[in-house]
Amino acid sequence: MLRDMSLRVRMPERTFATVDHIVPTDKRVEPFDDPLADAMIKELRNNCVEHSITYFDLDSGRQGIVHMVGPEQGITQPGTTIACGDSHTSTHGAFGAIAFGIGTSQVRDVLATQTLAMSKLKVRRINVDGELGPGVYAKDVILHIIRTLGVKGGLGYAYEYGGDVFDRMSMEERMTVCNMSIEGGARCGYVNPDQTTFAYLEGRPYAPTGEAWQSAVERWRSIASDPGCHYDDVVDIRAEDIAPTVTWGINPGQAISIDEQIPIVEDAPESDKDSLTEALNHMKLTSGQSIKGEKIDVAFLGSCTNARLSDFVEVAKYLKGHKVDPKVHAIAVPGSQIVKLQCEELKIDQVFKDAGFEWRDAGCSMCLAMNPDKLIGDQLCASSSNRNFKGRQGSPTGRTVLMSPVMVAAAAVTGMISDAREVFGVSKGVMA
């Protein structure tokens, strides 16, 4: 598009590139088997060279899913505006950035002008206060928020997350929640920058250093929302009301706690009956039944939602000593080359291999059908990713159940959708 208009990239120093959706995670030898993917990566390399854009290529040691690369490198900083041609750009809002996905023509506009015209968003503050129960993770928090407010509940809004639970969350947990803001209809997800944010960023390659670091922290502190400020809407949620949560349908809002039953169509509002029936038919489920015990074919641990170091560390704690059910195809895919290396240095990869998971290279993998990792037929996948739409994982009849990484591990081990608290045990209020 830029070539057609005889335009250049206006600010290449503010533009970064990596490869994630199309890259194979099991066979990195080039040329790729998929000729379209192979042509795309070659074109990306050429364009980055032509326009002097920093590119984290496969041989860089820094390649990975774009929403992990930005934070890892310290490119994602409080107060920045970040746009990317991917809807889960909302991930970066965990740092106090305004971050959102844009379409192809908007990518052209940003590259050419470093500007974008947008309507002002309303702001909804979502407070989660209290103590999360055992086996309840950031993924459960955002699934609970989406099922509560709906997949269209955030239209026209930016979501600002706060309260006790978010104050205690690590940056990686905050990223998980902000990542799926778009699934609730919100344009952005956001957490006020605090000491947790600054500690994560300090020392990263693109973070300020020396005196510039101190002045940056002072500036970053100033952009946090003021006490008593006005919001267009405020939602309060008790942490104790959140349980391990899984989807049962074909959008992330069609979710229940692992102990609940699937909604009964006849009891639903008339406006929801058709969508519920469609979801049940696709998922081969019955209204009123428990989803616990449904047999799975595939277990996928990865994606920009849950493929960070802390995700693999947490799963490895419970997976060690267990074996994947022989009827389940289980894959673990780090979200970046850095995470992969960190896991291997900690011998976490061996825990997954010993259990029967395939340990893959960095990429988006089975989150979406733009690489060789796809469901076949009507396979049911326990997935730590962010979307359970029809065809999302490659097969038009494939079925996806979203859940936390530890719940994916529990499903892989038992061969069915299970309560990780029961599979791995609960002791004194924490997973044992």
C-alpha cells in the first residue's frame, strides 16, 4: 500500500516487527512447507530492511508472539500508545499503555503518518477485591469478567482494571487479563502503572537507563488515575465469587465455572436462545449438563494469553510426576524464544517432555489456523488461548474449550475436562 502511494515509513525508529502467526513451531527449516507463509516471511524481511525497521527474526533469539516481545524488550512502557495489526494488542495495556489492534488500512496510515483518528472512548473501571481461591488464576478472572459483562459489554469502552487482586498481580498476570479485554468488546484494557510495573521494566533493552530511568518513573507515576476521578461506569466484583472457569460454547462469554452446569436453553431470554442452541449443536453438548468429564483429544498450552514463563513454571509444579493420557495429543508452545530458553535453563521443558507433551519452538501455534498446528475434524481441544470461535483452531467442526494453563494440564492428564483442584489436590487453601 505504501509503495502504491509512493510513501515511506515515517518513523521507523518507533516501528518494530516480529513473526508469530505463520511460523511453524515444530519444523523451523526454511523454506517453510507452506509456500504462502514462506513468501510472507521473506517479504517481511525485505520490507524491514528497505525501511530500516527493527525486526526480531527467527535467528535473533528474540523472536516470539508480538505481545510478548514488546514487554520483554521494554518497548512497551507506561504512557505510550501502541497499535498493531492484531486484536490482542490490548495486552500491552497492562503497563499503563493505551494499546489496541488495528486493521490493514490503519496499519498503512500509522506507518505513513504515525497518527490515527479515533473517537474518544468511555472508561469502565472494573474492581476485583478480596482473595482468589485455590486454583483460581488470572485467566479465570478475565473469563469471569467476560461472562458477567458479555462479549459486547465493552463496546465503546476502555476497561481499567483495579482493586486488591490487580494490585497483587504480577505483570504477566495483568497481561493475561488485558489480553482478553477485546473478547469482552472493549477497545483497550489498562492497569495503572505502579512499582510492579517499574520493577518489571528496569534493565530491559529498550527501557531508559541512568538519570533517564528516574525521570521516566516519575513521569509514569503521574499518569496513573487520580483518586476519586470520574469513570463512565464502575463494576465491582468479589474475588471469592470467581472459580476455575471454562468455556462451553463458541465465544468467550459462553463460560461457566467447572462446577456449574451448561445453561438450559428454555430458561434463557428469547434473544439468546438461537445462539445457545447453535453453540450446543457445534460443541455436541446438551443444555443442563456438566462439562466436567467431557473427553478431549488435544491439549494446547500456549498463545499470547498464557505462554509466559510464569505459566510454564506454575504448570510444571503440578505436572511433574504425571503422564498425559495416551489418547490426548498435548503440545506446549512458549510464546517467545526468550521464554523457551528460560524454561530450558530451569529444566521445565523436561517436565513437560517427561509427562508426554511435545515441547515446541516459539509462535502462536494452535491459537489460530495460520500455521500447521490445527485441529482435525471435530476434535475437542482444552486450550489456554483466547478464542473459541468456530474454525479458530483450523477445523470448521473443531471444538475449543478455553481455560487456565493448570486446567489444561489437568485435562491432558485425565483425558477429559477436569477440576485441577481435584486432579492435583488442594491443601490449606492453595494448590498442593
